[in-house]
Amino acid sequence: MAIAVTDLPLDLVRRGKVRDVYSVDGARLLLVATDRVSAFDVVMDEAIPYKGAVLTQMTAWWLAQLEGQVSHHLISADIDEIVREVPALAPQRAELAGRASLCRRATVFPIECVIRGYLSGSAWKEYRAGGTLAGEPLPSGLVESARLDPPVFSPATKAESGHDENITIEHVREVVGAETAAELERLSLLVYERGRDIAARRGIIIADTKFEFGYDDTGIRLIDEILTPDSSRFWPADEYRPGRPQPSFDKQPLRDWLDAERQAGRWNGEAPGPPLPPAIVAATSHRYLDAFARITGESLDTTGLA
Amino acid sequence: MAIVALVASLAAACGDDARGELTGGGFAAREAGAQAPAPNSPRRTVITDAVGKIAPAVVTVQTEVVERVPIDPFERFFGGRTGERSAAGIGSGFITRSDGVIVTNAHVVAGATRVSVALRDGQTFSARVLGFDEVNDLAVLKIDARGLPTARLGTSDDLLVGEWAIALGNPYGFLLGNSEPSVTTGVVSGVGRNLVGQGQGAGVYVDMIQTDASINPGNSGGPLVNAQGEVIGVNSSIYSPSGGSIGLGFAIPINRAKRVTEDLLEHGAVRRPWVGIKPQFPAAGDAGRAALRSGVVVHTVVPGSPAATAGIRAGDVLVKSRSRVLRNPYDWDAELLELRAGERLTVVVRRDGRELAVPITVADLPEVSAPKVQVMRELELLTLTPAIRTERGVRSARGAVVFKVSDRVAEELGLQPGDVIVQINRTPVEDAATVEKLISAQGQRGALRLFFERGGQVYSSDFIIR
Ligand SMILES: Nc1ncnc2c1ncn2[C@@H]1O[C@H](COP(=O)(O)OP(=O)(O)OP(=O)(O)O)[C@@H](O)[C@H]1O
Ligand SMILES: [Mg+2]
């Protein structure tokens, strides 16, 4: 069964488009990735089976790969361990299995650390307009979706509502200080490059991604979700053709269907979204599972998951 | 458990009966000039209304068959003979498109050298077989006509056990003055029926509609309709015991028939979905019966198949596919019949006490996707590979699989797609290229004898290249 909303006996910190964030205590948060899906900035009414577990377990998998190289916020994404730590959650075990992660609470830097390995979306727009990315000049003659080597740190503000705005690295320095700015860039590039290489070998291009960082008394920590289809642009490598926009590995069936609905005049592009047909829900679920299986080399463990 | 084996032979015997009846004139023709009762007649019922709606779309399918008699596989090395026997067959069908697309059973037209169709108004047409699918016992015919009455297709997804089921056929449409269909009625007795045959040659027929409406060779291929006159199934006598007198008739669910028909119309062949999982069939006895409820144990994963790519392993237990709970291998068979090549499905498997969600992308059966060798523009072949061999249960270790045949070759050699050519004259066939070589080298020098495996038996056929 897919889960769209959670209601836990903990203080709700926020409900994002996809994730519900709860406070466990002063030092810890519980992040729950639900099965909600958004497209064109609209959260759909239907939940996508397994999607939440894919996001959470993929994040956990990447962090395991990076163990020792980056300090991060994850305590556990294993439901047995989480229930042991927070016994109040025992009744909701089936709903949380796979989806929840117990994290160290951090003070969040108000910056989205975006890394772009391919020229797409707002970065392509900026480049087309003035030949720059994040305010820095790029070589001329690049086409849409071109690979960027080395990848580019292209930060944005964390907007509470609406779209995040691209900012310059100079701006980041002003907000967090030069030393931290350099460290955030270094860590972002390190994690992205690691991810890009692993995914590429398995048929997925991670075109760009967004990291968040925070700090506590031990220093800077990588927080939030990491290199998931929701925080990144995943492209199927076998369909990669520079010079045009690329299909999305995970959301293309959903987007294509929504586009058709819009063109047929059945949807005005705003919330609420149209009811999704079961075939589209199934196709989207399949894409998320496929992304997980390819990247981690293992099928998603759904034991005990409701 | 022996039902199906029994059924198959009875159905064959029955076919002869029907013909006997036909030539012997042992039936009452409707009298010319008989008055139909008024629309408000109390004799009109939901049944007569339903029949009235569907009847114009029900047709007679008549065939001429030249049968080849199988020879002993060992005798082939000593030049064994093939016998030939000519016979006529009859069955029913229904029109699904006004430009002459007709659905019937595969067994009605199997091996036919000529097929003709008679409409309710007595017009007869010669028909082309656009494609047929023996696994599902479905065939699609085409006649050159326009503006024909069509059958309304319903859905078999929401059948109610106990709702009316009306089986129509039109076995005698070739006889003037007898253009009304024959109608038998009953109810939907069950859905999702899996029939298991035992012994050699007996098949497994899954996910069938069971009805107590009589289903016989005459109405086989005709529609099974609900009380609204919508088609819910295709009658199939090869699944049904003789005459339906014991209240056991079977029909192929219309949703499956729709899918197969679409494939046959679009590709001329059914795109066989390929997953590459061979389930383990439970042993007899209590343990076996328990195993029939706890999932599908994977016995073999075909190398290179979608299941292998997805990481399914022997020993895994499939418990769910899409939204279908899998209790036993027959549930899996039923699932396979609904899958389409290219479809993305998610299977839940149990492994080492854990459950995993495995995404699988269904492919075309390897025959469809493998490269082909063209022989004389009439025959498309591909080399038998271990994957194809495992998948199809081919006994021969080497050979060339027939992928497509021209009508002429099909007619003259009796070859069908799926046959495996294993020998030409005295030379064993190593691969698809061998066939080409042997035919072009020896074709000049007179007759060739071709040996092929079909359904586990070896047949032969003689031909001369012109
Ligand atoms: N370790 C942490 N300490 C404090 N805050 C954290 C930590 N990890 C993640 N967060 C915060 O949790 C929030 C996650 O919710 P968010 O609103 O991003 O959900 P979402 O479903 O991703 O929504 P959206 O699509 O709008 O981003 C983010 O604001 C993120 O900064
Ligand atoms: Mg977020």
C-alpha cells in the first residue's frame, strides 16, 4: 500500500511536498519520505508505491558508500533500529518501514548546494542568455544538455515558497563566510562526482543534484536526501542526446501524461492535479524501483512495509 | 486433473459428429416465412434481446485442412514417410470490425489450407488468416467487406458469478435458410479457472471463464455474451467437454482476446511477453498442495532474460506481480497471459526471509527479437539458442526456428512459425545459415525432405524448389 500522509505521535516540524519531518528530541529528527509525488510543482493525489522507501534507502545507500569521507546526519534508516531508539513509533512500524530515517538535527545553512554536471534547466537558460553559469563564464558553443567537465557548483537560495533563485558564489561567501563556502563547494563536488561515476556505469546520468548542509558542535554535516531522483535530475543514459532536453528517468511517463492532459484541456496545470490512471502510477513506481536497483545493484527490500 | 486430456480427444470426436449431422441433414431448418413475435411479446426476454443484439455479428467459419501425419523421430534417419489426409472443419466466429475483421478459435483454422466465412445473410467470403495464437486458441480472420455489423465487446474484468452467459455460434451458416445462430444459455459458473492436463501433450489452460452454457465444436470460436449482448468471452471447445452436457464449458476471457487480437492485427503475430522465469511445479501430495498456496518457487531463470537482468534467482519465491497475488504456478501463468511485451512490472519476491520489490521490463520472446536469416524471401529463420530452447521446451539441441513463413511455404511445406527445422535430407541443421546453404546447394538437384520439430514431435515434409 502506498502512503500519502503520516500522522505520528511526535511534533511535526514541517510537511514538504514529499517528506514529513518530525522532531524526536532536541538532538534528533525523524524524516519520513512518503509516497507522494510532485510534477510541474503540483503534488498529485495518488501516491506511488515504494517511492518513499526508494528515496530513503537510496539516501542511506549513498551515505554508506561515502562513510569516512563526509560526515553526515544519518543515524539509521533501519526500522528495527529506529523503533528501538524511539519506542513510541512501534505501532506505526509498517507505515514507517523503509521510509523513515532517524537523523541528527543540524542548523541548516540557508543555501541549496546545486552541482551541475550537465547543462540543463535554469542553467541552460542562464548560459544561453549570457554564456555564464552561476555568474561564472563557461566555454562558448555548448549545446543544451552538454556534459560539463568539471561539474559546476551553482548555488541557490532556499526559498520558503516558489522557486529557488540562483545566486553567485560571491553571495554564498557573504552568507556563510569564505572558508565554509569553499568547504561546501568541495564536499558537494566530491559527493556528486562519486555519484555521477557510479550511476553512469549503471545506465543513469545524474545531470545535476542539490545538497543541503548544516552544522552542529562537531562541524559541517551533509543533511537531507542525497542523490535521489527527487533531489536530482536522473536521465536514462541510453537515450542521452545532447542538443535537446532529456527525458527524465523517473518522471517521464508521469510528465508526458500530464502534458497530454493539459494539451487536451482537461487540466489547467495547477493543483489539484488530475487523478492519475493506475498504469501511470505503476509505471512511475517501476521507474523509481528501477533507479534504486540499478544504482545500488540490489532490489529494494520491502520486508514489513505497508 | 485429467479433464483436459479427455476434453481434447472428445472435442476432436465431436468435430466429426458435427460434420455428420451436417451432411446427414439431421437438423430442422427454420421455415421460410415464419413470423417473428411482436416486440412486446411476453416471449421476449433479456436473453432474446441479447441474442438479437449480437446475432448479426456471428458468423460461420468453414475450413479445408490437409493434415500431415507425424512420423517416428528415429525413423527420420531412414527416410520415413509422411502421410496426408484431407478434411473439412467448421466452427463459429464473430465480427469485431465493420471492414471484416473476425475473431475465432485458432484450432478452428489450424492447418487450414482454405478458410471461408458465411455471414448471417448467407453471403460467403473467402477469408485470410491474419494471424493465430495457438497458446490462447485465438485467430483473427479478414474478409473483404464493408459496413458489416459488429459485436459489442464488453469486459471480462468484472464478471459476476451467476450472471447470464449466452453462447452463440453459427455452425450451419453455409446452408441456405439456416442463417440463425444457435444459442445455448447458462450462467457464469466461475472465473479464473485453471485447467490442468496430465501426460504428454496435455496443456495447462489458465484463467478461463467457466459456464454451464453448452460449448461445443459448432459454437466454438463464437461469442459468449452477457445479458446486455456484450461479448465477455470466446467459446472454446478444446477446453470444454463434449456438448456441455455435464455443465462444463469454457471460454477465453474477452480482455485477453482483445489484447491478442490487437497484437495479431498490428504485428501479424502475438508479441509473446518474455520474463524468463520457469516455476517449479509442486509435487503431488499434501506438501504439494500446501505449496500451491504459498507463492511461485523459481526453478530456473533463463540466462539473458528480463528476469535474469532484474536479478531474480532460482529459489526466489514470487508472491506478487503487479496487483496479482501469486499463490501457485498457475497464477503466474495467468499473469503471463496478461502481460505485454515492453510492459514494466513489479514483482515482489521472497528471498532469505526478506521481501524485495523487483522491477522487471518484459521483453519479446527471443524468437521475436533475435536476428533472422532470410531464405528465398519465403522463410525467416533464426538459430536455436539455449535460451529459446529452454523457453520453448524444444527437445532438439540444434536447429533453425521458423520465425515467419510465406503463405505458399506454409501451405506447401506445412511449416508454421515456431517449428524447429532439425534436418534437411540427411544433413543435420546446425543453425539458420545451414538451412539457407542446404537449400540453395541442393535445391537444384530435385526434392528435399525437411524434418522439423513441433510440440515435441518430429514431422517431415517433402518439397521441390521451383
Ligand atoms: N539533519 C537535519 N537537520 C535539520 N533539518 C534538516 C535535516 N535534514 C533535513 N532537514 C530539513 O528537512 C526539510 C525536509 O523537508 P522539505 O520541505 O525539503 O521536504 P520535501 O518533501 O523535500 O519538499 P520540497 O520538495 O518542497 O523540498 C528541509 O527543509 C531540510 O532542510
Ligand atoms: Mg526538499
